[in-house]
Amino acid sequence: MIETAPIFLTLKLAFLTTLILFLISIPVARWLSYKKNIFKTIAEVVVSLPLVLPPTVIGFYLLLAFSPAGTFGKWLEHYFDIRLAFSFGGLLIGSVIYSLPFMVHPILSGLASLPASLEEASYSLGKTKKQTLFKVLLPNIKPSLLTGIVLTFAHTIGEFGVVLMIGGNIPGRTNVASIAVYDEVEALNYHNANVYAAVLVGISVIILFLLYLSNRKLQEVKIL
């Protein structure tokens, strides 16, 4: 019989990461969708780095930053009594950084696909930038928003290198399902490892199925 705590901890981490990134990525993608300059190019490089860097590299540098021996970690602990290394808070920050492009890129692509005349028409009708974004632009990129949400959630569920480096393996605090699979394999408990793996596969399949189904329905509604 497997422990259910790692699965629930994984779902909690994925949910919070997706929620935070959804709130962050809309203004970031909106800013990046404007006319490009050198600063935005640098920002796009930073956002895209998690796609090409090994997860252990990201986890290693975050661990150095969060460590009480480091300047930032020491500052957090001294002034706020916060220790991010080997904590759920550290996992959450690491997951937000690691999954950032999976939310920003779909939203950015959706905004870039909209005709400029749509935004211009909104302004000509007296809409503010905020009203244009939330009442005109975002409703027209629902498939992109849904894709970003689902990919971020699914990607967070499958994290291993980042969460292992930052959180280690503390039961009930940082021991997520992907780490539990690794632990069971190391202990030669292949049955338990298979159960954990099957649960993760099942969750991922359901998430992707719902994504494609929802996007197809949105496309059918758009055509009608």
C-alpha cells in the first residue's frame, strides 16, 4: 500500500504553481507582446531559460540562493525568519520559475495572433488598456489560456530535478510523487513505484485529454 501524501502534495504544488503563474504571466505576456526592444529580448531569454537548462542546474542555483549560508537566504532568515531551502515554500518558488515559460509562451502566442485592429477598435470605443485586455483580448485567446494552465499543471506534476535539489525528501513537506517513485525504485519496491508512476500517468492523460477536448469545443463555438 502506497502513501497518498506525496500525491496530494504534488497536486497542491501543481495547483498553487499554476494559480501564481496565471496571475503573473498575463501582464508579462502582455508586456512582451508590445513592440520589441533589447530589454524585452533579454526578458524573453530569461523566461525561456528553463526550457533549455537542465532542471538540476536551476535547482542547484536556487538551492545556493535559498541556503542560510548564502546572502539572500541569510537575509530572509535574519529579517523574516523564513527558510526556503528544504521547505514547501522553496519548492513552490522553484516550480514557479521552472514552469514560467509553459504559461507565458501560450499566452504570448495567443496575444500575438490577434489582429492589431481588434485592440485599436477597442480603444476607439473608449475602452482603457485594462478593459481592453480583460474584456476584449483575453476572451479571444481562451484556447491559449487553457493550454497554458494545463501545460503548467502537468509540467509541475512531472518535476523531479528541481524539487529534488531544493526540497530533498522530507515526508509530508517536500516528498512529492516524482521523488516517491525514485525512492521506491532505489528501495527495489517496484510495485509501489509502478503504482505511483501509474497515478502520475493517469493524471497527465486526463489533463491532456480535457485540454484537447476543451480546445476542440472552443474552436467549434468560434466557427459557429
